[in-house]
Amino acid sequence: MSITQSVVDICEKNAGGRRVISVTLEIGALSGVVPEAVEFCFDVCTRDTLMEGAQLLIERIPAAARCLDCAVESPVSACYDPCPACGGYRMELLSGEELRVKELEVD
């Protein structure tokens, strides 16, 4: 609930006093945020705000990492997955931890 409320607060601050029609969020697979929970709380958090009735669009960002030993980029399902090419564990996370407001459509 608090994550969704923070998203609503950010959107309202950036809407310039205008009614929000839609908001697009990017949520990474390893962000620790459950997209369904954000969707569930969205209507409650936007009630009686400039965002009431706004459409929530969620883009799920898959996790990917680059091996620091062999430079192979690959999808990962956890922060400490080994490199599929060389088996090394020195992986640099490239994506998957995102939680950001990507786009805000106002009236």
C-alpha cells in the first residue's frame, strides 16, 4: 500500500494540478514489488485525488546481467544466478530492479 501511495504522490506532484488520465509504471522482476499488489491498491490510493479514475499500465522489466569474467549478457531469475556461459558468479545486474513512473498522461 505504501509503495502505491508513494507512486500516487509522485504523480500528483508532477501533474501540475491537472487531472491524470493514465500512469505507466516500470516494475523490475527483482525489485521486490508485486505488480498485482500495486494494481490492487491503486483504486484505494487514488480515491479523491487528481488521479481518481486514471488507468494504471504496468510494464514488467525482466532481469538481465552481464558476466564480469566472460562478458556474456543473459537473463537471470535471482540476484546471484551464475553465468550460463562460464558458471562464474561475478555478475553485474543490468536490469530488473526498476520501480519508476515511466509516463504520466494528464488532461
